[in-house]
Amino acid sequence: MVATSIFLYSNKGKGDKNVANSSFDVIDDAFAIIKEEGVYPVEGELLIEGALRGMTEVIGDPYSTYLSKEEAAAHEESLAGERIGIGAEITRSNGKFIIVAPLKSSPADKAGLRPYDEIIRIDGKPLDGGTLQDVVQKIRGKKGTAVTMTIYRPELNKHLEISIIRDIIPVTTVSSKIIEEKERKVGYISITTFGSETAKEWAIATENLIGDGAEAIVIDVRGNPGGYLHSVGTILSSLLQEDTVYAYLQDATGALTPLLAAKDEKIKFNSQLKMVPLVLLQDKGSASASEMLSGALKDLRRASIAGTESFGKGTVQDTKDLANGGKVKLSTAKWLTPKEKWIHGKGVEADLKIDQNELLEEHVRLVSDEYNEGDFADDIAYSQRLLAGLGYSTGRDDGYFDEGTTEAVKEFQVFSKVKESGKMDRQFFTALQKEIVTYRENKENDVQLQMGLDYLLHLLKEN
């Protein structure tokens, strides 16, 4: 199986044992000395993992690294078509582990988990000193098994014991809808990552869009970090004529291997995809496989790119198994666009350049603490930025809760019909988050999408 972006899978398996290498006697010597004479005891497995990490770190490539067995499993799971878990988003806020939201109809939702629930214990063990990753690992487990969580629910001011049965949580990477503008229908399709099932999801979504009368399509890969090479290759093959070169792989010797658009016998695509007008939306968070998509569509003049330049990751990683269950992820090739451009460190330049509305770029987060005038915190600065974006000017965004911020908070509370306290409390943050979600759902506020739509409507009018 092959992948690109965060990592690229190779089906070569374990490393070639015939490759000449240096003697490792010196490593054995260091291992024995540390184990036998060191004042600070350390497990042998940790020493080995430290040596493995050191070997990849000395390369000086941020994309070449050692993955432990657990880390490798987590990376694979991140691009899988489904996961085993409880189906809840969790965040860490001021040292507390808070439920952001359970997925609809998920085990967490059915068991009664609610936003703002604070996780206190998992299976009877407190979470003191753990990381968010530690908490997620404790919650994960085999399908059909139970995890018991002790949570604190603020509105009840009490602790609750909730038992949740782990189950399969489908992972959807493609979403779509019809946008009607000036009596024309444009399909909108968002790809969050290129996972194992993304090409199939793309086929279903595009079939539905065209079936619903879409005359053109906007492809949104903003914030998409990449994923599997075969997924983006299959999607490109649905948009390009067969045997079209959509990228090249260049090995360490400089030799180029063309990647060709090819028919996928397992997935059926609507034939109109090869002719429908396209605009692709990208930003600085669009990386690797996303850039392979935009780079190909741009070079081949199959689509116009709207937004900003992309991230700029033009290397490919092979991931090889190790005897300890871990993996070595190593950059083994560059990838080039159809015009043989290497976008590494540069990104793919947009044709229709426009910066996004700042309020849409702000990461919306759950805040569980309460703040009053005179306080100073990052959560306050975050709220000041959101309030200003919604038209409630605080006069500052440095995180200091002054009198001007109090007045802006009161004004927003009146508008939102919550208690006019002048405090940043739970009611305030809940109302603020709701207002931001409503603001973002209005496509008129997405200036990059609007530019893409205007361009497509212009093309449709000409035709």
C-alpha cells in the first residue's frame, strides 16, 4: 500500500538486509555500559528506541523519523476508513480534559456524554499528569469492550459514572453539497484528508452532485495535510484523460518515473467529471497529496486554483517495518508536477489569489474557565479576536480583560440573549461559539469560496 504526505507506505516490507552497513559494535558497547554502570536505571527497549530516533534525527529531514509500534498504529488509524472508539472529540484546557462534543449517534452520544463534561478518571484511574494522547490511548480499545469514565458535569455540579461500549466509528473524509448561485448549480466538495476510502467517497459524492444538476465543481482542500498517494492518484484519474502524466517521482539518482492517470476497475466514476469546469480552493495548510492534486490540475490547465499558496512539501516517504513492531519513515523520493516543477519549500501558487476572512481562519476552541475584568489570559485574547470579527470591538486583542472588553462582552450577551454579566463565563463562551458557527456557515463570509464561485459562474456564462 502506498501513501504520501504525513507518511508514505511502501509494500517493500522490512529493510533490505543485504545493504552494506557499518559495524554496530560501538552501539552494543554503549548499550552495555549504560545498562551496567549507569546511576539512572533505564529499560533496554527505551535505549534501543532512543538510538533509532537518533539515527533518523541526524538526517535533518523533518519527514524522516522513527515511529514506535503505538505511534505507527496511530498514524495508520488516522487515514483508515474506520476506527474503534467511543466517538467523542476531546480537548485539553488549562490542564483539564474536556469533551468538546460526542459524534451524533456514536457510543459516547448514546451513553450520555455531553459537551463540557470534564473527564476525571478512566476505568477508575485518575488522569493526573497525563497528556491528551495518553487519555485518547486509554479510551481506545477493542470493539465490544467497555470503558468506564468518571466525569464532572458543571451544570449539575456533580460527578457521574458513565460506561461506554467501544464500537466502529466511520471516518468520512469527503463532504459535498449543491450551491445555487444566480440560477446556476455548482457542486461543492470538501476533502479533509486522502484516506483509504477517500476515492470511493469522492466517486459517490461527485455522482450525486452531477445527478443533482451540478454544472461545475469547487474542490476544497484547505487545511488538508495529504494522505495516501493512491487516493489522490485515483481522484486525478477521474478528472483527466487516461495516460495523462499527473506527477513524476524522482529518486536519489535523479531518475524520473511518471505517474499516469489510469482507469480504476474497482470504482465507477461519472464520465462527465473529465469535462466539468473546476476550481480548487487551497491555503497554507494544504500539503503534500493536496499539492499533488492542485499542482497537476494547475499544470494541465484542468482547473484554476483559488486562495493562497500551499504548504510546499514535495518529498515522498517509504515506511518500513522493524523487528520491534515500530517503523522507519524515510524520505526516498521527490515528487514533481507534470511540468517537472519541484514545489518543496515553495508551494503551489494560486491563480486567483485572495486571503481568507480572519474569522474563518481562527481555530474555534472550547473554553471551560471563567474570566473577569482585570484577568489576563490567552482565552481572553482569543475571545477579543472573535468579538472584534463579529463587530463587537474591544479595542485590544492582547488578552487583558479591561473595561472596553467588559462593554463588548455585555453588548454581545444582550444580542445573544444570555445573562448580561460582563463576565466571560460558560454561557458567554457557548453563545460565542454558536455565533461563530453560524457566521461560518454563511457562504457569503467565505471570500475564497466566493471568488471560486464567481469565476465558475463567469465560465458557465461564457459557455
